[in-house]
Amino acid sequence: MSGKKAEFDHKSRLHLNAAEGWLGLGNWKEAESELAGIAEALRNHPEVLQARYLVESEAKRWDACVEIGRALVELMPNDSFGWINRAYALRRATGGSVQAAYDALLPAAERLKDLEPVTFNLACYACQLGNLEEARKWLKKCFVQAARHGRGKRRRLEALAERDLERLWPEIKKAQEED
């Protein structure tokens, strides 16, 4: 995968836009059909890979999602999309596990600037692994980052809706009431 990104031709851009539209409407099969119309030279472009990941995840083809996630991490190592979604897929892929997801996402916590979604997901994985102290640490970092961007309350509500964090819900509720 070279450092130079191929430029979209008009037809491929239309196919990508249509695929994104279909995904927005919840129709991954039509999105997949649109992605097939994209020029071969653009199939590994990050925008196309992100759309492909979304199609594959809707289709629950987790092994394919892992490979797409790996490619995205390689192409865009400073973007959280590939890191988070590769980990998500690793949890669900053949032979995958929560531990594999956690281990794959952990390096992103040191590498990325956009840490809020990374720390949220690490908290979820740590909680599922029974490492509640670790989960609390990641969740605290997430809440601090969210608050800096005016999303503190929303992120706490998301945490209270996230089943992976259910063991921490009483603590999250208590902290929310104290705010």
C-alpha cells in the first residue's frame, strides 16, 4: 500500500456516495453492490475500506472486518476508526475474544490524539475481562476527555446504555448524580 492515495474518478465517487447513502438507510446489500462499481485502483483507498468495513460488519462477516481493520490501521495509523473497528471485529471473529480486542486496541491509547472513543472501548473490554480497576481507569480518562469537548453528560449516558459496562453502572449513576 503506497503512501500516495489514488484520486477518485467521478463514477467511483458516485458509487462510494451511493454506498454511504445505502448504509445510512440500513441497506448494506445495496451498499455492497455500489462498492462493487468502484474502480479497482481505489478498492484499498481508506474511504472505500471504511465503507467496506461497515458493509461487512452489517453482514456480520467479522473475519473480513478484521482484515479491513488491519489495512486501515496500516494506512491511517493515527485515525481511531481502524483501531477501534479492528478490535471490535477481533472480539467477534473466528477464534476471537475480548482479550484479543483489548490487546489490539491498547497500543492506540499511546498513539492517538482522539482518545475518547479508544478509552471508552478499552473500558468496555477491561470490564468484560473482569478487570474493574482497569475499566474504571479507562472510563475516567474517557469522561475527562469527553468533558473537555462538551460531551461529558452524553458520554455518561452512553456508558449507562452500554451493556459491556453493566458492572460499573451503579458507580456511573452515582457519579452522574453528584455532577
